[in-house]
Amino acid sequence: QVQLVESGGGLVQAGGSLRLSCAASGRIFSINIMGWYRQAPGNERELVASISRGGISNYADSVKGRFTISRDNANTVYLQMNSLKPEDTAVYYCHVDSVWPRNDYWGQGTQVTVSS
């Protein structure tokens, strides 16, 4: 089975940093896009950042210049979060778009809390 394991969430003061990681394992043979979404209480889930197999990245306007997404050759995606703000507080979800098999997958989510 396919599994996405997320780590790196936690509690940090405003202005601090966290680094999230997500490792995909199982029957995923070719991954196209990997990304991070987040959802705060009462809000819809929103795209934070994504990165393609070719290394092309996209960011939400709210995190541009503060967050950096990256990936390695072992089906792992990272999200470096700097200059964190209280409004960044949310559950962050890893997402994987698979070419073969053709499918997509979600992680279980990791809590990020930024105190003021």
C-alpha cells in the first residue's frame, strides 16, 4: 500500500522556523508533483507550495519569500518555513501526484502552531 509519512510540525514562536518532511513509500513508481496544503479551523484546505518532478515550484502568495519547497531522489518532499506568523497556524498535509500508477495521495497531516 501507499503511505505518506509527515514529520517536523510543532509549536514555535512568531519569527521562528520549522522544516516539514514527507516521505512517500509503497507502490509509487513515478511521482510527478509533490506539494503541501494546509487547513486552519473553519477554513478550506489551501495549497501552500508544490514542486514538479523537474524542480519547478509554486507558492501561495501568503508564503512567498518565507517558505521554500524542495525534494530529493527518494520520493521525499520538504517545506522549510521561515519567519513564521500566527496566521500560518494550521494542519499541514502532504500531497503526492503519481504518474504510475495514475493516482494521488494525502498524508495524515501534521500540526503547526505559531504563537505571538
